[in-house]
Amino acid sequence: MSADRYVVLGLARPRAEWFRTVARWSTSAALPVEFVKCVSAEEVRARLGSGRPFSALLVDAGVPAADRDLLEAARDAGCAVLVVDDGVGPRDWRLLGAAAVLDAELRREDLLDALATHARPVGRGAAHLLDVTVEGEIPERRALTVTVCGAGGAGTSTVAAAAAQGLAAAGTHGHVLLADLCLHAEQAMLHDVRDVVPGVQELVEAHRSRRPDAEEVRRLCFAIPERGYHLLLGLRRARYWASLRPRAFTSAFESLRTTFGVVVCDVTADFEGEDDNGASDLEERNLMARVAVSEADVVLAVGRPGTKGLHSLVRVLGELAAAGVVPERVVPVVNAAPRAARRRAELAAVLAQLAGPAVAGGGLATPVFLPVRKVEEAHRDGARLPAALAAPLTGAVDATLRRSPARRREPVALEPVRPGSLGTWAGQEEAG
């Protein structure tokens, strides 16, 4: 085979006719294609990560593993994705990341034209660059995102519910969703939701191979009329985090942010990833928390008074800073705070002193002190939480937004390079 050939990965259902046809074209040199047949999505990922350049991934639309994550993995490896679709289960494959969609009655000319348009041949010793530009999912509007995290036993879930109730009562940002994204989800218990489904697992599963509309996303959430917001239930067991595929969860999170005006995320304060210790499975375990804090406009870090409470709160603040959260977007929240103003001032001074090194000198907001007022009764009776909890949190969110406006993700403007402005390799060689 000449140097100018396409190296194509193939994944299909058993006994797929087009799969055998492409293999025959490859072995008979009817196409300038080296066809590498794979038996599973895991083999596709292994080959993509091997370092060998591939021109394209030719995948059957009927393969269950043909989802958003597999297509994204191929594109990340610089590999164009061509989907062979029989039209039985219509999906918007281009929205999921496919460069082209081919008919199941595959013709040699159609495949060659798709490869010529979206892929480039792999030459011996040549660099491998592909045009894998696809239509991205760029929503017109994203919700205000408030992420709430804290040490164990600090009352983080209650603070998240109070923040959602306060923002819903204010009504300045639209409909509010409280999303339970903790590993050990407890919002269903606190809200006395008798059902365990649907929840975040069903939402993510719905985004594996398509993009549900806003009405379908709302049907996966529970209305909490007493407090004025909607609730997305969390994992039914902590170990079920393994069922959440990264790209599918990211897409599901974006759907929440385009369906609701405010998304309040209750997350576990654990943000370690592969860059921290080399463990990719740990990064996937902390996927929900990492996405929520990275996309948050405001982060509420919850702790309790006392030596142990402040120590844990400082640790959480340090972990947020290590995760890349700008300190100006973080608001410390001291739950079950003492009533005396002098005692609160002492707590604020100690927290500022201890948290300074943890946040590398960044300017944290003044702590929010929450009292203990009939919280247990409100959870037990399913009633509204006391206004003394919700109002300070709403004020802190608004103050943070005024101090550091919500981020707007504008498209990056690319400027053309003026011919001759980069110099020439010959000139650099002579200078050397």
C-alpha cells in the first residue's frame, strides 16, 4: 500500500454487511484504506490512546457504545468520526460530534468522498492533522450557577436548599433548580421525596446519544412547591458514579443550565483529579463536583464554628483554590453560628488569618453567619426553611455577582496571520 492511505478504525454490530464490504474493499485495494476492525468500544479507546495516528473512526449507529463519550474520545485523538446509520433510531449524530453520516447501503464512492472531505491520509513519518470541526452545542443562555460544598456534618445540604429557596423567592433570575450532585445524596430524604427515580442517572443516560429538549429535562426533576424550586435527585448509591460518563454528564449539566434560570448544586467537597495523583478513575469519581465548581458563578463553602469546624472550612477553601476556583467567587458560610456579634467578629478574624495561605492571599468575601432556627422542624414537616437562613445567602450571592459579574462565554475571535509576520525557517537556520 502506498504512503498515501487512510487508516480507519471500524466498529459495528455482529454480521453488519457494510463492515464486511469495507474490509473487502481494503484488502482488495479497491480503496486506499487500511481498515482496522475493532470488536468493542474499549478496543477503540485503547487504539486511540496508543499514539498511532488514525484518519477516521467508522462506527455503526446501532452499536450501544456509540455515544457522546466515544465520539468525543475519537475527536480528542484527532480522528474524524463517520457514522453509518440505517435510520431506524433517528439521532442528530452531527450534534453528538460526528463529522458525517453515511447510509447503511454504503457505496464506495460515498465513503471515499467522506474520507476526502473530513480526514487526511496518514503518510509514513508525516504529522497527522485532521479537520474534525463539528457543530458544537452552544446554548444561547446559561443559568446562574451556585455551587455549595462543605465538610461532612456542616449542614451543606441544608444550606443548598436554603440558597435555592431564597433565590426562588427573589425571582430575579428565573426558575430555580436544586441539583443533588453529592456522592452520598441526601436531598431526597430531606425533601421527603418518596420516589427514587428519576434522578441524575436518568438525566445523564438521556444525554449519552442525544440532546433532550427542555420539557423532557423538566420531567426528570421534582417540583417542590412549598419552597418554590425544582429538585433533581442524586445517585441512589454512591458507587453508581461509575455509570456517569464524563461527556454525557457535561452535556446533561449544560441542559440544566439552559432549562432553568438558576442551578444550585449540592456537591461533595472532593475535587481531586488525574493531574493531582495520576488516577483517572478518581477524576471520574469526582466528576460531578469538579464540573459544578469549574462552572460556578458563586461557590458557597460551608463550615461550622469551633476549632474543628474552622479547620475543616479552611481545608475546603484550600481545595477550592487548588481546583482553580477564583477566591473572589467563594463565600465562606458559618452554619449554626453564635448570636453574639463579638463572637462572630472573632470567628471572621480567625478565618481570615487561617485561610490567607490556603487561598494564596486571594480576597475572600466576608463570612455569612447562619443561625439555627427550626431547621429540623422544617425538614421533618416539609415546610419552608426559615427566612433567617435563606435571606443572607441570597444577599451574599447577589453581592458576589456585583463584585465579580457572572461569566459570559463569548466565542474566541481568531485573527488571521499576516503573511511574512512569523519569519521563515530558512532565516532561523542561517541565524543558528
